[in-house]
Amino acid sequence: MAKMTIEDLDLKDKKVLVRVDFNVPLKDGVITDDTRIKAALPTIKYVLDHDGKAILFSHLGRVKTEEDKAGKSLAPVAKRLSELLGKEVTFVPETRGEKLEAAIAGMKDGDVVLFENTRFEDIDGKKESKNDPELGKYWASLGDVFVNDAFGTAHRAHASNVGIASTGIPTVAGFLMEKEINFVGGLVENPKRPMVAILGGAKVSDKIGVIENLIDKADKILIGGGMTYTFYKALGHSVGKSICELDKVDLAKSLLEKADGKIILPIDTVCADDFSNDAHTEIHEKNVPDDLEGLDIGPKTVELFTKELQGAKSVVWNGPMGVFELSNFAKGTIGVCKAIAELPDAITIIGGGDSAAAAEQLGFADKFTHISTGGGASLELLEGKTLPGLAAINDK
């Protein structure tokens, strides 16, 4: 997947459109986690250091009505970005129009402009989300070159990525996008072996495509989380009150057959009589009693998974092993996270989402080779799908 990158362009005196992912959590107008802003800094600084004019834009949350605009402005992001860059960031509270055009026209080399939430364009006919060609053309007209650094939206064909690129404007990957292509894309295309995939989360249906694609690519697939019980059911085990997709039991059975021993399931389960931290818990091997539900993998499974990981040269992890937001059911996720983090000489990748949050909370984030910034986009890349946002970037 050889794509052109920002380093392939001459940026001097150029108006550089940069699609960033500033979809940050906000509470009462205050950013509670600025990780995504920090992740965009290398690309932004590169533009400034090479005498370009950085015109930044991003979505923030979902916006369907005028009421949805409240609390979804990128103004707080502009303030935080200004602090991180140590220079003024001009914020334009519009997605198009004279104010925006005037701000861009007045830019000098090394200046930064951030304009308003691209999803504000969704209020009148979903122009951003449905890739309105007129909107893509308008945004493209604001710059000389286009740098897409928002991997988190690469699985969506929106006006702010595919729409702009389809106008013929030179389109390249930013540093964050390049990292995602190299690590997540590289893992799928040409992994170092042995390769182990660890998949968790609640539903088999969310990971069908990933499992099917990785059966041919991974050497082992370790399964945890709520989808364990659909596989248990396929093997004839009792699952009690555990989450179980009855309509996917036959599929789980066929995946086990197709995998021919590659899929490794938990051998014990932390079962509880209630979905709460105060619940009575018991550990059972494989079969879950009728009056209990499985909420985490057990200690023997943590040992088993740790052993199965030994010697791995590539590891991808997507999805927690249990209800890790409840501390009494987080031990499985902690154990697996620790086991991956301590692997010597392995490329270790977290496919975004809850797994990334777990690694951050547990203090293991810096022990991983790469933590993907896009949960949905990572999953689709792991499924072997073509991501429209990536496809729209010029090939080398």
C-alpha cells in the first residue's frame, strides 16, 4: 500500500489543507483527553517548518440538528492546539463563506487556521457525511494541496476526505495516516511470524470479517470478551445468562472448523450473579451455571493466553477480555495487556477502541509499538476491506 506522503510535496508558500482527527471528548466545553490533538502535531509542525500555510479541519461528534451544535464547536480545540504549538491558531467559526476565505487569503507562511466542525454541514442534507461533490469541490478550492491525516474517518467516504481528493488536488498522507498504513496495513499484508491476533468485545457479529480474514493470515487467534459465549454455545457448553448471539452459533461453529485449531478459546470464566462490581462471583471452567453470567476470562485463561503469546513476532489486539470498566472484571484485560506489553522483539499493535483505552488507563500505552487512532477504520483494515479515505490518497 505505497501511498504518497507529506514528505513527497514541496510545501513552501502553499496553502495546505489538512484533514485532522480532532474528534475529542468534551465536557462543559473543556477537553477531557487531548491525545488526538497531540497525535496530529508532527504533521502540522512539518507544514509550518516547511513554510506552508496550515488550514486544518475536522469533525467533532454527530450533528444532525441545530440543537446538536451545542457543545460541538472546535473553538476549545483551537485554544488547546494554540497552547501545544506555542503560537496563535486562528479559529473561523464557519465551514464556508467570506469569513473563512478572507482568513485564508490573509495567511502568511507558518500561519495556522482551524475552521469549524465539518459535520455542521450535515444539518442541511448530510452534505459532509454523504460526500456532497459541491462541498468537496468548495473545500478543495481553499488550498493548493491536501494532506489527509485522519485515519479515524478513513473507512468513510465523506466530503472532507474523499470529496476533496476526488477533485484532482494533490492528495497525500500525513505522518499519523502513514503510521497506520505501515503498522495496521503492514500487519495484514505482510506480518512478521508467528502472528497472534487477540480479539475481544461483546459480539461475534462485530468481528466476523476480522476473524475470517485473519484465519488465513494469523498463526493463532485468541478469543475473549462476550463473544466467547457464542463460541461456547457452538461447542455445546452451557452459557447461563451470558451474552450470546444465538443467530450466530452456526457461524461460530463454521469459523472453528475453518480455523482448524488456530482459534483458542478461554478455559475458565469469571461468572457473576449480577452485572455490577458488588456481584457474587465464581470461577467456572467452560460451562457457565444457569443462574450466572460470564463477565471476564479467568486466571487459567490469562496463563494460557500468556503462554500462547510467547515467541510471537506480530501481535494485534482489538477488544477487551471482559467488562473491564468494572474493576472486579478487569483482571483478564489487565493480564493480557501486560503479557503483550512485555513481549520482547515483537511488533505489538492495538486496534483502537476499548483496547486502546484500557492500555492508556493501565499505564501500558508506551509499551506498545503502535496504538491505532481509529477503532472502526482499524477493524475494516483488519477485515481486508478497501478504505475509501486511503484509496483516495495518491499512490507513489
